[in-house]
Amino acid sequence: MAAALNLGRMTLPSSKFLSRPSHLLSVKMQMQMQMQFSSPTLTKMSTDAQSVASKLDSSGLLRTQGLIGGKWSDAYDGKTIKVYNPATGESIVDVACMGGRETNDAISAAYDAYGSWSKITAAERSKFLRKWFDLLMVHKEELAQLITLEQGKPLKESIGEINYGAAFIEFSAEEAKRIYGDIIPSPLSDRRLFVLKQPVGVVGAITPWNFPLAMITRKVGPALACGCTVVIKPSELTPLTALAAAELSIQAGIPAGVVNVVMGDAPDIGNSLLASPQVRKITFTGSTAVGKKLMAGSADTVKKVSLELGGNAPCIVFDDADLDVAVKGTIAAKFRNSGQTCVCANRIIVQEGIYDKFANALCDAIQNMKVGDGFSEGVVQGPLINEAAVKKVESLIHDATSKGAKVILGGKRHSLGFTFYEPTVISDVDSEMRISREEAFGPVAPLLRFKTEEDAIRIANDTNAGLGSYVFTNSIQRSWRVAEALEYGLVGINEGVISTEVAPFGGVKESGLGREGSKYGLDEYLEMKYVCLRNMNKE
């Protein structure tokens, strides 16, 4: 069983687990990573953060316990883990540090609830989801503040995430009523052939810290729409948004046990989800290394698995691109959430005829970006999630410059301190440097040079990743050729932000399995059943 997959002893070199949110790190390791940048002189939160936390507490959205079977619960042994504000290193609150026992109870609660939830009509499930969506939108500002508080992204981006995340619940509410089967023409006159689509069962959803609401709703919305129940394991770095969303699901009337949340001891929680035969699907967003462990651990019980894993997104800028559009799109694709997204432009591959002009225009645009606490006016880049993330960026830049790359903007920690890092541009990067091979997950734009369209495609595809990609060109013919040649699940042409709830999101190669969002995303939570009905009437 899952005991063979000892996630608790899993060791990953820092260059791997820091390149994507890694959700099965030990609690001790995550605490160490957080405490490395916590100032010993900071004994309480700043006034602004305290005010936000106080308002959230008064609204009932600042939850610190897990949710099991409709009841808020402390860890059975009383253990807690601190949640930090990455902009200051200050502790926000202590939350329950749960493990295998709590997870097994959450699985049992989800399994018990599945019997009734899967049997109510699609129209009824749709109404519950619609009410949940409405509540998410009513509390949009509080939820956005909560994201900025525990994750660090600018408040404007946090509001954008609430809109984006809630849209998956709305879309799922609508699609719940459109899960159709088929009638197959039979080769025999006395038979009728049917295909039914039915929910897969209890789902274990493991989600990252970089989008603490949207990565949950993108999984839970379609799961509930199909009739599944869920056990959510949010990142220990950002559990508060998940708990607030769960509170709103209760207020929406979603029955007890349909939505459960456990957080804390990641290896114990992960192993419990893998070992249980009652969990029929694992859905995960995070590092490729951890995704492979989950895939292997699901084999004993033959669970359905969907994985959205690491990326190494190319952003190809051709000579014929509109320079302003290319710069604007590149910044959106690269620097959103301080470069901490799975589809960030990790390699900016620029044709030689426009290379210098593009580099200068990019630097001019980036140097005007305001860095700071996400609650401050005009801030467009917040902190990185923790000290370890900063060290990863520093390591990649050091490797690149030692091999001939040049820092032409930024390249060091920001004067604000803590985990703030300057928006950075590096030129003369080649495909052999680590920054071209590994996901930076930080505000660093490496510029590579290419000559021909064939060169660009070869450079872009020279990776085991295949999630997001971007192309800037004014040629329709080239757009088609390059889009079809790129080995990626997502291609943005003359656009840097392409994620939407109505389109399928996912990767190829080692970037994962399955799709999220759109009508195709619902199939990940469904099983097909074929029924052959023979007419026994002799008349």
C-alpha cells in the first residue's frame, strides 16, 4: 500500500522542490524555511496587518481549525503550526497541525456524504454551487485581503484571483446540468446500448500556496458538480484562504462531509489519502517530483490521477512582433505574482533582429514597477513566499552570470529586505544554464537569442516540461505553424494571460496529466458506464 511511498522521508534537492510549490514537505522543513527570514524583534503583526486580521476574524472568515464532516476541529494531539505574512515575516495566526488520523476521519466523512450527494439531482447540486459562488463574490474584498496577508501578492492581484477562482464555481454550477451520456445504435434489434457518466467518488485535492483560492475551486467546483465529495489539503504556507472558502461552502448549505479540509503534517496526510481505498481520485498541483511520487503511490489502489506539475514556459518574440504588445504581454506572463506561477515565462526567446530593442524596452517598463507590501497603494510586485525561494533565485542568477550571462536590470534583494527581490532582467542566457533548465519561480526574466523560426521551436521544446508557452508575432501563418509545433498544453499568441475557466488548463510531457477548467475538466471526475439492455418481451 502507500507505506511503500514514504513521503515523509522523501528528499529532494533544493533546485527541484523550490522550482514549484511542494506540498508534501515536512512541517519541520516548512517551519525552518519560514523562520529563516523572521526577525526576532517582530513580536506581533504590523498595525495594518493586525487590522486586516481583526476584521477577518470578526467576519468569521479567519478560521484556524480543520473541517471534518461539517465540524471545525483542532488537531487531535493539539499541535499547531504558524502561518506567516511573507511581506514582514510576522506570524498571523496558529492553525491546527493535522495528520493521518484526522485525514482518515475526513475521508470517512467524505465517503459517508458521497452516498447522498452523488444521488441528488444535478439541478440541486447546481443550486448549492451557485450559492457558494454568490457568497465568494459577496466576500470578495475580505478574501482578497486574506490572500495578500498570507501569500503576499498585491491586493489588486488577489481580487483578480477571487474573480478567477469563483468563476470555476460558477462555471461548474452551470455545467453540472450538462453532464450528458449517450445512446449507441445497436447492431442487434433486441438490444439498447447506453453510456452513463457517474462520479468517480471521494477526491483527495492537494493544492499549492501560489493561488490559495483558485487552485482549490478549479478542482473542487467540477468535483462537486459531478457528484464527488472532497478532502482538501491546502499548503501549510497558505491554509487560511482554503478554510475561509470552506466556511462559505457551509454557509451555502453544502451538506456536511461534502467538503473537508485538513492541513499540517503533509507526509502523513498525503500517505493517508494514497492508502485509502475509499479515495478514488487524487488531483494535485505542484512540483513534478512530488507529482511522480503521488502517481506511484496511487498505483496500489489504482486511483484516477490528474496532475498539474512544473513548467518551463518559453516566450518567443519574433522580429515582426508589435514591440509594445510583446513587452506588455511578456511582463504579464513573467512578473505576475512575483514570477510565482506555474505558467510564468521562464525563458524569453527573442529573435536577433529585435533582441536589443526588446531588451531595452523591457527594462524601461520593468524599472517603473513598484515593489512592496501588497496592501500598499500602487504596488505591482510583492514578496517571494519565503527565504528559500529567494535563495533559489540567487543560485540561478549566480550560475548564469558565472557562465557568461549579464544582469542588465536588478539582480539582487530589494532594499525593503525580507523576501523582496528586485525585478530582474538577464541577457546573453543560453540553453545550458540552469535558469534555462529549471523553473525560477521568481521575478527574473532571462533573455535568449535565436535566428530562425526553426531555432525558436527547437529551443522552446528542449525541456521535459510542457505546460504554458507564449508567442508574439504579427504573422497569422507563423502563429499557426508555431502553435502546432510547440510541445505544450497551453499556447498564448500575442497575449500573456491566457488562463480562464472556460478553457482546458494542463500540460504534456512531465508537466502533468489531465485538464482543469472547461467542459473537459469535468471528465476528470467522471467514470463511464456502458449498459446493454436486452428486450425480453416475446410479443
